[in-house]
Amino acid sequence: MRGPVLLTNLASVALGFVLFVSNVVLPQLLALPRAAGIGLGLTLTAAALILAPSGLAMMAMSPVAGKVERRWGAKPLLIIGAVALALAYGLALIFHAEA
């Protein structure tokens, strides 16, 4: 068994899980009523419009990710993706705290 390949695959599965969870949880948080204490009380349309840019960004970046993977391999791509996710979630926390 090759350790670096195993670690890269495990990290990829973990990041995939994080993305899946965010696609389930974020729409719920946006649509939950403010009275629940954690929701923003948005309509489903407003929540979808807020989440649309992330889907468009993923669609736009997928060819770029393929080129990065072919040129530098999976590990740098995974690191870049993890940093981008951490920054996005950090910004979401900052903007939510200000709301």
C-alpha cells in the first residue's frame, strides 16, 4: 500500500464530505426562520440565488482544476482546494457574524 496515495485519497474523501454537507446544511440555514435562532429566514428563491454563485464557480473552475492536476498532480490541487474551502467558510463565518 502506498502511503502518500492513501493519504491523498482520504483527504479527497474528507473534502468531498465537507462539500456534500455544505450543500445540505447551507440551504437549510438560509431558509430556517430567524425565530429558530440560527436561520436567516430567507425564501427558497433568495437562498438559491445566494448559493448559485458557488455552483457557477465550481462549473467554471472544473476545467482549470483538470489542467492543474495534469500539470502538477493531485496533491497541490487538493491543497489549493482545501485552502479555498477554508477561506470561503471563514469568510462566510465573518459575514454571518456581522449580519
